[in-house]
Amino acid sequence: MKKWIALLLAAALLAATPAACALTGQEALDKVSGYLTEVYGYTPQQARDFQATATRQDQGWLIRFASAQHPEWMYTAIWEEGRPGIREVQTPFQPQSGFQAYPGESAVREGLNRAKENGWFASWNAASLQALKEYMAEAGITPCTALAQGLALGNIGAGTALHEYFVSCYGDETGWTRELRQWHDAELAIYGLAVQEEQWPERGVVTWEQTFGAQTYRTVRFVEAVPAELKQAFAHPRLEGWNCLCGAIRQTGTLYGFGLAVFEKGGERLLLALRCDQDSAAWTPFPVSRRALYTDRPVYVQPDDGLHEMTLVYQNSETETERLTVSVTNLPENAVDASLSRYIRMDQASGSGFALRFDHDIRGVTYENHQPVCEEQLGEKIPRLMSLLEMEAFPATMEDWKNAPPLIPEGYAMISGVHLRQKTSSRSRDLGEYNPGVLVKVLGEEPGDPYAWVRVQVGRAQGYMSSCYVAAGSVTSRTLPVARARKEIPLKSATGWLSSTVQRVPQGTLMHVLAQCPGGWLHVSIPRDNPGLMMDPDGADGYVRKRDVVLGATPLALEWMD
């Protein structure tokens, strides 16, 4: 009997505790209402339109809440009895991964609410444009390049301004969630607005200012015209006979600056990187590639939202554009290159397209009706550096990308720059410092502290490299340096004049520089054809004296040195 009484008392106590009580929808909504107004920027009137449900879980209550007008835009939060506050609150309007300029949903919505109250987009004029510009500065929202340009020049329409406001807050639309796109479309629908079709830029030079962090940059875009500050740079003897098609630069004051330009001659196109040095304040052109551009369609260069980013925009048809966003970067041997960061091909009429994002890995997204329908992680199939890219072979669909052969041959790995050691110790004999981009044949692995050692073969050289610098499938963002023989020279089987000669190398022969070796020697690889995308693992390799060759970042850079 006592046992039954104890059980009944325990059951009564459990029934009376808050943990066993159901959490009503109104109680759940009361717990998250502060988030709606303080974190997500809803007005009290908008927050009263929300409804909530609560579901008991092991770790507390899962609260789902959404407005009655848009139940598909679902927020979630976790509430635990006995613990203050709400945790793990999630919004349906997440910014894309890695987007650094997200100002917070409250700032985004506050701007939209002010626009409604003051009729900015309903009666778009110079005052509205200025009000939007001032609010963004007040809220710390950095305008994306298209919006900064439009606000500065006063030539942006209401629909496009509203669209670019979302882009400024959440990043380019290829990374938007479905709910974010719906919110964007709903805001446009309030005013009956549409995003204007992209207008091909007119011939000439346009200039505007853009802020990155605390620094203001002067941004210049030019089409079939040359800005005054670039006239001397474009008078380079190597550009004689070439016509400037387009380009763009960014510069802070009269000091540091960078950019891209496209030149054309006789059906051939040349991509140039531009740099303004702080010491001389003079612009210098650096040849990037004659293969990294389409030659059969219109193109212009648009400064993008990243400080060092520029986008090559191609017009494939009346409705389809193709965009390659690259980041201008300095290289060794006093060179400048551009590295791929994003790609998108989109038909604005049908909404079908394909996008790529190049981060640590590569993500591919297929679009239909402007909505992502398939997203996959993809392997490395092309070099990321524009100096190595062949645009005519670019895989522009998901199927083409999957069917393309891997960039790195099976059984090989590309290193990021490391010493080759005779034994598994950093104190063993140094066989050379091998450059980023060298392909090594992986022969095995041995334990090490703190990293394992990989036994590798590089041409005729064998030894060990630390595994943290040897990654199968990954691609470095550096070009493999090249050299040209000053005269006929011997290709040696090892460092030292007493070593045997592999072959005689004619004057002017181009070769990849694999490593700098002790004693003033270079380990080089002579490809079966002219140096192209990467090192040729089956090319002839050996050692040459550094003083017998001319070094350059790329074959094209060597041409310009003559």
C-alpha cells in the first residue's frame, strides 16, 4: 500500500511541475516576441500578426513562429524551463555562407519600413535616392557595387535600387534561400516594381566612389575609351596595335590601385591586370592571358562587391549573360594575376542557368525559373588562375563539369610549396624548395610528428614532404614559374657539374621551374609541348644553373620582358 501511495504522490508532483505543462501558442509567442521587434526589426503591429506553436523535445521546447500573411517564412527557437532566455533562434532569411557584410535582419527591415513610411520607392526621385543612401550609411550597410554606382550617378531605377539593396545586405542572389527570394519579390510587388534588365554600358568612362571598411576607393569603369590616368600605361610597346575594349580600376587616393583591362587585335583578345604602385603612383600593365577570354561575343569589365574583385560580363544572347568574377592578386616575380571566385551563366527570360562558387571547395548550382534546383560539391576540373584558364574549354553546365577530366592526374598531388627532404625529418638533407603548383607522384606515407610524411617522386628526384603541404585533389592559387634558356645549356641529371647530361637544351627553350636547389641550381621540367596549363609529369626533367636562364611568372610575362 505504501508503494502505491508513493507512486501516486510522484505522479501528482510531476503533473504539477512546469516541465509537464503544455506550452500554449500564445505563451510561446510571448517568449519570442522580443526577438521579433529587437532582433528582426518587426514593428509591434507587425509582430502581433505572428502565430506560434510549441513542441516538447528532450532539450526543451521547439517554438515555430511565422506571420499569418506568410506562414511559409518560418522562424524557430528553443526554450528550456529553468533557463533564462531563448536560444538557437533561426531566421528563414539567412545570408549566404561567408558573406561578410550582412548588417543583421533588423537593419534590413528598418530600411524597408522607412521606405514604406516615407514613400521612397513609391515616388522614386533624387530625394528618395539620397534618403536611401543616408539610411544605409547610418545603419552601416555597405552598398554593393551596382547600388553604389547607381546612387553616385543618379541613374538607377526604383526596382533595381530595391533589388540591389537586398544584394547589399545578403550577397549576390545565387546564394539566397527560397524564403529570402520570396521576401525580395514581395517587397517589389508592394510597389508594382520590377528589376530593370541589365543595360549594356555605353562607350566612355564613368567614375564613382565606393567605401570598403574605413577606406574610400575611387572606382572607374571604361568601355572603348581610356581614362587619363591609364594613357601612359597603355602606351606600353607590347600593346602597339591593340585596341582597348574595356576595363575597370579601383584606387585609394593617388596611391595603391588595381584593375583589369581587355584588349583586342585581329580577332585575338588579351587580358591585362593593372597595378598602381604606392611608391611611384604610376600604373603598370601585367599580361595575364590570351586564352582566358571568349573572342566571339561582347564583353565588359564590371567592378564587383569584393574590394579586389572584378567581373568579366559576356553577352551570349539577347537574354543570356555569362559572368566570371575574379580577384586580382599579386604574384612572385613582380607579376599580377586574377583568381576565379564565382561564375554564373543565366538566361533572364527563362530563369535557367548554372553557377559556381570557388572557395576551399567548388559548389555548383543549377537554376530553373530563377530558383536553385540542384546543388552539388564538385571536383577540381579547371585551374582557378586566369593565366592558366582556357575559356573555350570552360565547362559551362553541371553535366559538362561532371564529364570533364580531373585537373590532377590519378596518383598525383599538387603541393602548396615545401622542401623535399632526403629522410622523414626537417633536419635531414634539403633536396630543394619546391614551388606551389608542382605535381608530385605519391609513393606512400610514413608517420611523423605532428604531421605524417609523404614519400613522393618529382621527375628524377625522390624524397619526403610534410603531408600538410601535399593535398590530393586540391589546387594552389599560384602559377608555376617558368624559365627560358639564355643560350644552349646542358640539362643535368643532378646538381653539380660532374653529373651526367640528360640532353642539350637549345637557346630560348621554355621550362617550368620546379624548385630552387642549393648551390644556385634549379630543378626544371621541359614539357613535351610549350608550357601550358600545368607541369607536364611526363616531360623531361633535370637541373640547370639559375644564371643560365631568365625567370618569369608565366610564358606571356617572359614575352613582355624582351
